[in-house]
Amino acid sequence: MSSRLSCAPASAIVLRTVPVSVSPSVSAAVAAPTQADLLDFVRRTAADAELIASLPLDPEGRTWVRLEGPGGSEAWLIGWPPGSGTGWHDHADSVGAFLTARGELREFSLAARLPTDGWKTLELSEDVDRERRLPAGRGRSFGHHHVHEVLNESASDHAISVHAYYPPLPRIRRYSRTGQVLRLEQVERPADWQ
């Protein structure tokens, strides 16, 4: 599978930070948000039809708006034009969740924990690939170092999704993949996408 657009490409349009109400059970002073808290947040945010409809959609590139996530988390509302995707990447030390608000996304992921540093090329075993279809209203949470690729495979329809990460993304590692060989290509820092 070929690399596609980045997880939060510098060429996309960052419009504004949008406050979204946080569940009273999640407080930065009490505890860091869990994967379940983040999934609850993206589910509630995706149900806000007015917010989802407010995202301008570009026919050629992904667009996004930064949201205020729960407990100091980083959150994004992302528009996916037909045929767009992220390429293989991870979110380093952050846990996260995302949910499709409109359209359908497809996620390919690895059911294996990769070494965090000190490698450039890995050969993956045959049984590590996972695939999920995520139509509107479906999402998932994930743990540290989750390696995946997310795609809008529609030829004609935009998709919109909500994402949240905690702690805020310290870096994103980008990979290329040929068959069972995964190669580390690039490490991005927040300044590269904000």
C-alpha cells in the first residue's frame, strides 16, 4: 500500500480551536483521560451535527479543525476527500481514539508492538495485519505505539471523523510498507502539523 497524505499535513487548513464540552467525570486535575474517556469524547463530539456540518471540505486535500479535548488531550475534526488517507504511522507515546462522523473510513493496523526506537526496517510476521471498516457512528480506541493506516476509499464521498490523543502528540512516526517489510521513513514533531 502506498503512502498517502499525512495524519495532520501542513498543507491542510487549520481553521480554529473549537471548545467541546467535557464529561464531568474527566478532569485534568483528577486524572489523565483514558482510552475509554477519549472514545466517549469522540462519540459525543461526532454526534454534534452542527459542528460536523461546519467543517469546510476541500475536494483535493484533508482539512481539519483543532478541538479542545478532555483533560488536556489533543483533539481534531478531520475532513477526508474521496481517495485520501494517512499512510502508515503511529502516535508514539499517546493513546487515542477516533470515530467516523460521516461517510466511512477503513483502518489497516498491526496487531504487534514494534520497538520504539533504534530500527529502520522490520520484517512483519504473516499474522499481524488487522482491518476494520468504520462507517458513521463507529470508532475505536488504541494504546501506545499503535501502528495504522486510515483511508477514505470512497470514489465520490467525503468522510469526516473526530480524533483525540493523550498526551498531546509528541511525535508521529511515518512508515512505508512493501509486503511484510515496514520501514521507518520520517519522524514529525508538533511544529510540522500545527
